[in-house]
Amino acid sequence: MAASPRLAIVEGLLKRWTAGERTVRDDEIHPDAELHTRLAAAAGEPYRGREGIEQWGRDLGDLFETMELSVEEMIENDEDQVLVISTAELGTRGSDVTFTQAIAWVFTFRDDLPARMDVFQSHAEGRKAAGLL
């Protein structure tokens, strides 16, 4: 069980997403939440709100047939953030290509809920963004 309410929220979100449930409950994210990813950067703006974050899940589903996330570490810092160090096993849709990707997540909280989520393709980038490197 998670050691704090923030860790519990992040842990619950990631467990459900890893199990294939790509939805977000209202009690899991701030109404004004933003998700910053490479896909969002390519589109020119972050995914916003519950609907936007669920759209990100659908967008990932369009790219990857299989997505298995392994969480290695979760760290809560003094800046209202939770850093998640993880690895994803990804299988691309329409081909036999599979690969392993390091992923770091930084969840920034406001009003006790994640209000900003940043996804990085390296653990070092995530640690730096969370002020832990």
C-alpha cells in the first residue's frame, strides 16, 4: 500500500492503466489537468482534462498493440510532485516490432490531485525535472 495519499492516487492510476483500463476518474486528476508527452508536443499542445488524458490513452492504443508498464520506483518530493520510474514493453500495431522504453513520469499536484503530468523517455530527464538529479 502507498505511504501517502499522493502516492496512492498515482499508484491507482498506473495500476489501472497497466491493466488496460484507459479511463480516468474525477477523483484521480484535477479538473484542469494537463498531460505533456511527445505525442502532445507533436500536436502542439498538451492533452487537457479528463477527456484529453483519456484521448491520450486511445492515441497510444492506435500506435501500440501491447503496452506493459513496470513501475520500479515512486518518489514523493517536497515540491508537491511524485516521480515514477518505470519501463514499458511496447509492441507496435500492425507489425512484429517490440521494444523496451524507459519512462519517467512527474505528477505535479494541486488541490491534492495531479494537475500536471509530464512523461519523459529517460529516467534521468524525469529525475532532473523533479529536482532529484
